Amino acid sequence: MNFKNKYTIMFIAILIFAIAIRAYFFFITQNQVPFWDELEFLNHAKHIVYNTPDTGWLEIRPIIFPLLLSAFYFWGIGIIGVKVLWLLISILGIFLVYLVGKKLFDEKVALIATAIYSVFYLDIFYAMRMLVDMPSAVISLFVVYCMLNRDKKIFALLMFPVLAFGILLKFNLAVMLPIIFSYLILTEGFSFMKLKKFWASIGLGFLVALPYFIYSFNKWGNPLYSFIGASVKAPRYESISSVFMQYITYFPNYIYTVFLVLFFIGAIILLKIFLIPELIRKEKELKSKLLIILWVIITFVGFGVLVNHFEDRYIITVFPAIFYTIGLGFRFIYSVIAKYSKIIAIIAVVGLLIFGGLPLAKYTDNVIKSKLTAYSGLKLAGEWIKENSYEKDNIISSAVPQITYYSERATYHYPENGSDFEETIGKYNPKFMVLSIWEKSPDWVYNYPLKYNNSIIPVQAWFQNKEQTQLDTVIYQILQ
């Protein structure tokens, strides 16, 4: 980097700002309680190291993350070590947004995208959570950076092994494969397939994935069992069109009004490449625009088809492309106004960036702080059970991974029908059952303790307010 360059100085300022924001949220979220998905991974990691129960672990989940977590438990670093690592990866993502944007377009577009990404809630929120969404977005950025720099052998070789690791970390990252191949075919034909370094990279990617293939084949007789089970064979809770349309209709909530307008301006600029398709293979910026179009369209369609329900975090990998598109809109606004006055153009860009970024920053702050005390009752319940039970005791709860993690006792779900509860009790011989506002139980469960108050008695409860009028979590002892 040229530290005398004005764009470099602006990037450093944005980077310092981004680090400060993340450090602030890192500090205030140190003691927040993990939620369901986090604790599935954490449970399995503890199970690997300490052989504690891992009830609630869904076997089709990627195994790489709990293996990584288990190393932190083995070294005695635990959750705080993961949080520090995630913070550093998020900061690396800021670098990559800038480097990829600069390579695709120019410093102006890169700076705008980086500034927006610095306050974007999906990156910051999941940097504070022990999930793989934020790291998968950073990995996808690095893969794109490798592809754009594939003329250098090291990046050409790294492209597919890094992507293979990313897919094993989060299967959804496989969406990058059609994006990469579509881009290479449309811009180079099939000439890239003649390169030895391309096949060497694919070979390295296969080697990275090979241990998982062997593990999966030995366990289920299918090297792709988990991947298939988590995608095409996953039960659909909603139709393909419904999931796809939810992402489309929710889209304005990601970026708010100012950036939404600038996104549409940028999208029009992108789509103009189809007016001159014969030049796409010849001009660098047209290739870059094509990549952004593929990145956005394939991601939205892919998640609509392969994912069985909507969650805002699932498409986190597409947002660098979205922000580059917004950056193109900013660049257009600047170029129009700069014809009359560069000072006014700069003021307009800075003003739009502030007015567009403030709602994003405010939402990030709200969504993180609103979850700071969530699930705390379940943590307290699990810890109480650990102190008041034996290792062989079992628990019944709808919060299976949470109670398992904190109590270190095997925990099982309520049956869907109350008529099957006696069979569940006979099968697991549970000592306690837990009810909480944080994980909904079947309707029949809430009346069961009242109906059978001679055999199921409350032994501990936590409330959401000082007046103790709003129950949070209740533990019942099952008398046998």
C-alpha cells in the first residue's frame, strides 16, 4: 500500500473505524448467551474433547467447525478464544472487501463498499456469534480475490482448496462454484481449463475435502451424505418460490432507502453491459460487472432452490457484490455532479454515505443489544441442573442444545403428543423437565404440570422482571 495515496489514507480511516466498532461490540457481548445453532456446535466440540453428552447435535451439520472448536477446548481457551478469532476474521473481511473492490473497479467503489460493510449488521452480529456465516463470507471474498489474481500462481493454486475448506465449514458456500465457473466460461471460454495451475488447484481442493469424504463414507456409506441431506434432500418447510420471494421482498430491509436507490442506479449501470456483449471478454470493467451480476443472481436463485426456509443470514456472501453495486451508483452520482463542482460532488457523496449508513449502524446496534440477555434463563437453568443432578440423569426440554451444554446432562425433546409423554418418561427416566419462553414447547406441555401436580413439581424458576410477573424459565422435577 502507498501510505501517501489519499485513497489509502481513507481506507485506513475506515479500517480504524471498523475495528473500533467491532471492539466495542466484542466488549459488550462477552457474556451474551449463545443460541440454539451456536450451542449445537459447542456441544459437539465439548463432546469430542470431554465426552460430555451431545444430544441435539444434527449429524448432517458440517463437522469442520466443531472440530475447530474442540481444539480451543483442548487448549483450555474455550469460547473466548473463538470470539477473538472471529473478531480477527471480521477485520480481515474489511481488508478483502476493499482489495476485491479495488481489483474489480477502482478505489472509489472499493471505499464506498468497505464503508458500508464496516457497519453492516450481518457481518458484525455474526462476528459476535459462534457461527460460520461471517467466516464463510470472508472465505468467499478471498476465493474471489484469488480468482481475480489467478495470473499469480499462488492465488491460482489457493482458489479451490480454500473454497473446499469453506464448503466443509458451511455447505451453502458451494454457491460460489457456479459463480466462478460461469464467470470463467463467459469471459474466457474454456481456455482456462487448459492451464495446469487450474487443475492443480482443483486437485488440492479435492485433497482438502478427501478426509471428510472418507469420514462420511465410513459413517453413512455416502461421501456426500451430509451435503445432500442439508440441501436437496432436506425437508422443505416452504416452497422454492416462497423462499426466493422472501429474499426479494426482504431485500430493502438489509440496506434501507438511500442505499436501495443507489443500488438500483448501480444495477442499471451493470445491466448496460448486455447492450455491448461482444466487448465483455475484452474490457476489464465489463468483466467485473458481469461477475457482480452472476454473484447476485446465482446467490439469490441458489438459496431459493437449495435452502428450505428463509433466514436473513443465509445470503451473507452476496453483500460485497451488493455494496460494490451501490458503489457504482455513488460513482455515477459523483461523476454527474463533478462536471459542475468537485467540491459539491464530494459533499453529496459523503452526505449520502452518512444518511445511508446511519440507519444501518443504528440497526446493527439495536439488533446486537436486543439479544444481549436473551436465553439467559436457559443458561441459569442448565447450570442449576448441573449442580443438582448426577451425570447419569436425563432431562426433557425443547431447548435441547442449550440445556445439554450448560447442564452437561443428556437432554431430549418433548414428544409432539401428550399421550406419548409417559412412554418418553419410561424410555429416558428423566429427572427434570424444563419450560422456557425462549424455545417453544408443544402446546400440551404447558398444562401438563398443572394436571399432574402430584408427580411433576416446580423446583426452580427465573423471571424476566424484578416484580416476578413474567416467567422466563421453569424447572420441574419429575417424581417417579
